[in-house]
Amino acid sequence: DQQVKQNSPSLSVQEGRISILNCDYTNSMFDYFLWYKKYPAEGPTFLISISSIKDKNEDGRFTVFLNKSAKHLSLHIVPSQPGDSAVYFCAAVGGTASKLTFGTGTRLQVTL
Amino acid sequence: DGGITQSPKYLFRKEGQNVTLSCEQNLNHDAMYWYRQDPGQGLRLIYYSQIVNDFQKGDIAEGYSVSREKKESFPLTVTSAQKNPTAFYLCASSPRTRDIQYFGAGTRLSVL
């Protein structure tokens, strides 16, 4: 049972435009959400997180939005840069799920 | 520098052979994890440990074994019972299991 889903395996965006990566979850007890970025042949690196008491968290070009009623979160990257090309994983934790549950990832390609 | 060190970066296994992947952290984290990533796939949890001398199976533990004799170290053995071991293996650690996980650079295992 996939509790964290990233339904878009890939996304292509032009440099300078906005990238929007989506993530849906099914466990209403999740209360902390994270985004990781992963380059090929490297380990994922933590990007940004959000607690369920907030609906938005911003860090430079990266903003995460949380819609608890829809059980949906999204990562916005503005403006997108070629170095943002990577696989992005969302993750969630909370309730009886005491460790992070990862989504399957979305590959972002930022084109020139 | 504080971080997580995985070795070796590349590893080859012969049929019927057990191989051990090393993971060391100097972040003073209690929790450690092993994940497997296959091409085009997400992160699948193999084993995790919340504290020294304790570990739990993840989603795909069959054919793998771990030990946690020291806080800093969480080696993973890929046994001959694992029939499809070719993958990219990632080790991670976190202060507690619901905290941000920090990843090593990974080990790519191939079968000769």
C-alpha cells in the first residue's frame, strides 16, 4: 500500500519558469513532510520540510505548500535552473508511522 | 567533517557469495537505515535501527542481514539468498526515526 504517491514520474520545464512537483498521501496521521533532491549515483539531500501546522514554507527559490484537506503537497521551484535537474522525492512521517515513508520520485529536467 | 560514509562505492558479487556494505556515521545519530534503489524506482527500505543492538526489518528484508554493534556503524550483508542483488544501496541516519534523514553517497552492487 503506497501511502505517499508521486504520480508524475517525470517533468520537463524551461529554465526560468516555475517547476511544480506534486505529492499525495493517504495517511491522515502524517504530520511532517519533507522533500529530497537526488542526483544520479549520489545520495538524496534534504531540501525543505513542512509541519502540518503550517500550509506554506519557503526557502529561497523553493516553496512547499501543504493542503491537509486534500492530503496533497507540492514543491514549487522559481525560477528553475539547469542545476535543479534531478529526481525529487517527497516523504512523510507521523502517527504510527514513526519513520519516513518516501514517494517514488519525480524526475525534473530543466531545459535551456 | 560530519557525515555518512559508505564504502565501497562499487562492489561486485559472484554467484553464491555474501558481500558486506559498510556504513559509518559521525553525526551521533541514534537511527540508521538501509535503502535499495533500482533503476527508475524509488527508495525501498531494507532494514533500520533505532538504537544500538536493535534493528527491524523494512519492506524488503529477505536476503539481507544487518548488525548494529556500535552507534556509528550499520553494515549490510547481501547474502546469497538475495537472488537479484544488483542495485544502488543507500545508507542514511537521523537523530530519531521521525527526523530528517541524511544519506551517504551510496554503493552500487553488481553481480559478476
